[in-house]
Amino acid sequence: MSKHQNDEDKKPTTTQAQPLARREFLRRTAATGVGALALPAAITLPAVIAGCGGSDGSSAPTDTTPTLSSVDAALPTSAAWTFAIMGDTQWVVVNGIGDDGKNPNSCPVDIIKQLNEQFIDQKVKFVLQVGDLCDSASSATTTTIKKADGSSYSFTHLVAEDTHALFVQSLYNAGIGLFTLRGNHDDAVAEEFQRIFPQTQNGKHNATPSDIFSTPNPDADLQPAVAKSGGEFTIGSNFSSPSDNLKGLSYAFDYGNARFVLLDQFTTADKKNADDTAYSLNTAIAAQQPWIDQVLSSRPSGSHALVFSHKGLVTENHLDVLFGDCPAPGAVTVGGKNYVGSPGMDAFITSLNKNGVRYYICGHDHMHDRSRIATMDGSAHVSQIVCSSNSNKFYYPVTPANDTAYSQGKRQTLLAQELNTIGYYLVTVDGPTMLIDFYSAPAYPTPVNEGNITTTPKLNFSLRERVVYGLNGHEFIIAPMASFTGIADTSPNGHAMKILDGSNGSSAVDVSGRWFNMAVNTAWLAATSATASDILLLQGMAWTMGSRKTDPYVLSLSFDPAKNSSVSGRSIMLASVGTDGKWVNAVACNSSSGRSGDFVHGPWQAGYPLGTCGIDSSTNTVWAVLDYNGYFAAVELPA
């Protein structure tokens, strides 16, 4: 294993591109609470982006909303549950200073503390972290840090790792679990990781060894540790690992109707792979592939599966990936340098695709980046989310892109990206649907292109985007300027949705000139007594980060005609969820320019403006001209 393969600070040269605008920084920093999309606590949080109003700068139409229903939409449903995902947590030396008095032992405690407050407020079941728990727990046995006040102190890599365990105690005290992974900055602490996070082996939380609470804390005056309260509690079941030496390092477990698979590719205590061959960064995951296949294929029918690791499959800054030194399918020479490549990656992607895994989630690249990753022949794919930075360092995409330079541009389809922010993810599992909400706060790194922060600002988080999928739905990749009219799906109970008109108006490209595409997803929940159709969750058509507004489009949905009571003054119409959580005419949730329009008894016709809606009794469909995504159903409302 070369140092380059396992050291994220060795990376290709980048070229300058446009950073996040200062105006955008200022706008979002001025927000309070969770920012422009101020949201209530607990499980009701993810529903708000689907309601009227939103982050397009318009206010909720409380005085102009027509046809309010008295029936609660109750979405997400009462069966929904939420967990959180966070990225790399490192605090590095900047201009010779390695601690501002609040971030001891290379651990960004001030960031972790603010994230923990979010997770506790939102009452998540557990937090899942994707590695690099600190900056200095890899190869060096002792690190000396200079503080901002001029003093200095030394600590070992074990102390660095223990510091992270010490400062997640507030989660345990709140009854929230933590499942985590090693990253390349935790490479030298396999046995210590297994000791201080026993929950990765058996699900038992708040069981941190007692000596962790006496971990040296040079910042105790400004950043005191949280005392332990409460007893042990268990989250998850069916824990397994690919081998004894990887127990609790690579592991899988079940919670609710989901299976979680977490993959560790780093050095084991006995320097062996899962198959008893000599450890190598390039072969560590391939040796676990039989176990990966087994835990994915054996999960209960109708359950979700998510796969996590530290490194990505194809990433924007770092060249090194889950399977080795670059994303090429095999050995390759680029720029006069020889690379081993990733010969096991196609088999891995194929396994995820075959077993219905929709998302692979990782860290390492310190930016929010969402894309679809495919096998070289395009026969299988999985969506990848690279988690936003939770560190004081931020990276930037390289050009030419790694996929272009090492995979002939065949692996990666770009979907979304945000740079220079600290962020986290709230995931709501609601029966067959999964909603992933990305929140972030501007961080002001200096320089903005691959820079650092020297102290943590007050993090004012706002909702930046939502992605969804349904076990019973479909995904449609829509290229820039392409039509939406190929998007059509049918619910398990036979209710058909179709987009009749509209197109992707985005022309955004990344720093290397590659287009961003849309991943439009459908998902379905069963009809309720208030609806004349199954409930459609449609998401993915908004292309401005932080806004729910889409290009105008026409949505059609079929309904059960027996639910139409024909009461005078009422009609079945396309409905969505209002700000009060009740079903409303779907056009009431458009942006301000399209909240009202004609109600038509007949089919949609080309030229109808935004805000027009109607019912076509000849086909038992309702339709509306909309500019947002969310929950939709056919509901009888006052016409």
C-alpha cells in the first residue's frame, strides 16, 4: 500500500473555478434556526418541503390558498422513523495553529457539538458517521499541537480517537445511537475502535469504557466533556461481520424495515483481509464481496438496504476509491504513472444493483456531491452521495474529472453538488419510501478553493435539497433540456401518474464542463380514507440548490371514480399538502405566480398556464400545471 493510496492530503492538482457566492453565504448565514425553511421538530420535519411555500423566496399562501380541506394528510405517516448521517470530522493545523481552544486532539468538537444539537432536536433514532473521526489517528504515534494562545500539547493517535468517543456522549444521554466507521485517518486504531464503539458489534450503546471519560482534554475550560447519564440501550439487530478480524469494523445490522451495511477497507489488527490473505487496500473490499452479497440478498422482502463506507466509487477531488488507487476497471497508466485500478468495482456495483440497493453513501471528499455510478458497460448502477464536510477543511473538484481521466467518462452521471459548507443528512424511512434531506451551513473557508476554517462559526443550517426513492417506484434520469414526458409510473394498486408536459431547463455544468442531470423519482404510499388514489411522492425536478421550485410541468394522476361523491360544489382534484398539514388544491402550493387559475372540467390542453388544474372524467384523471415536487393524491375538495 502506497502512502498516496491511503492519504487524503495527497491529491491531484485542481484549477480555479467559481466558489459559492459571498451573497449566498451572507443570505444563508442571516437565517435563524434551520434557515430559510424553518421546520418543526421530530418526524414532522421532512414534510415541510413538500408543503406550500418554500425556499424560492415566496411566503406561504396563508391568505390566498383556495379550497383548504379539513382532512389531515398525515405525511409522513405515523410509521415513519428518522436517522441522521454525518461526514468526516477532522481538525487540522492551519498556519501552524492546530487548536483554537475548542477542538482538542485533532477532533472538531465544536462542529460535532452543533451537529449533536440538531440530531437531538430532531429526535433521530441514531446517527451514522462515515469515517475519519479525527485527523491524527493514522500512522503517527504522537502528535504535537500548537494552540491559538501559544501553548502546545502532545497526544497519541489513541487519544485522538478516544476524544471523538468522549464528545458523542450527549447523543447517548438523549437515547440516540451512533454507528460509525473508520476512515483513512483512523487507519492505525482497529483494536481501539472496536473497544470504544462496542455498539458496532452488538448494538449496545452508552457502553463506552469508563477510561474514555478521563481522556486528556486540553480545552476543558472552553469545551468541557459531557458527563454520562442513563444506562445502556440497544439499537439494531442481526449484527454480522465478514470475519473475526473485521468484527465491528465492517458490519451489517437491521433497524425497522432497513438493512445497513458498513464497509471498512483499512488495516486490520492482524494485517489480513477477510479471506485470510495478506491485507491490501486494493483487495480489502473485494475479499468481503461474498459476505456483502449474502447480507444484501438475505434481507427481508420489502425492506430497504443502504451501503456505507469512507471512500467513494468515483469522487470529485480524491483519486483513491473504495477499491484502490483510482476508479479505472483495471491497471492503467495516466500521466506517466501506473495505477492498479479497481478490478472489483464492477462486481460490487452489480451486486448492489441486483439486490435493490439504491444508495451508496460515503465521505472522504469533504463536499456534498450526488451522482449515479455505473459499471463500465453500463449494465448496473447505484446512486452515490458523498457527504458534506464536518471538518475544518474543504476540497474542490479537479479537472479533468477523475471519471474522465481514469474511466473514460463511462462511470459517473452528475446530479448535484455543493461546496464550502458543513452539512448533515436526515433520512426518513416511511414504509416503502425513503426521503433524504440535506442540510448545510456556510463555513467561509480561506481560501474558498480548498481552504480551511480556523474556528467554527455559528452554524445556521438550511434545507438544501431532498432526494427520495420508493421500493415501489422508479427513477428517471433527465438530461439538460430534455422533456419530462417520459416520466410515468403506476402504483401497486393501479393508479397511474404521468407528466404530460414540461422539460429540464437547467444548463448547469461542473468545473470540468460536465452537465448536471436530474434524477426524478416516484414513490407510492397506500390510499387513505381521504384520498381517491394512492399517494404519489414525486421528487427530483428542482435544480437550484435550496429551492423547491421546478420548471413548470403538467402532472396527471388517475383516481377511483367510486370516491367521487358528486356533492354540489365539490370535485375530485389533484391535491398536495398545505402548510397546515391538510390536503389542498395542488396549485395552491405553486410559487406565487401560479397559486390560482382556472379549474377545468375536461382534459389538459397545451397552452394552459401555470396554476390551471382540472378533472377529466372520461379518463378518471386529475391534472395540474405545477412548479414544485412533493406528495400528491386525488382528493375531493371544494371546486
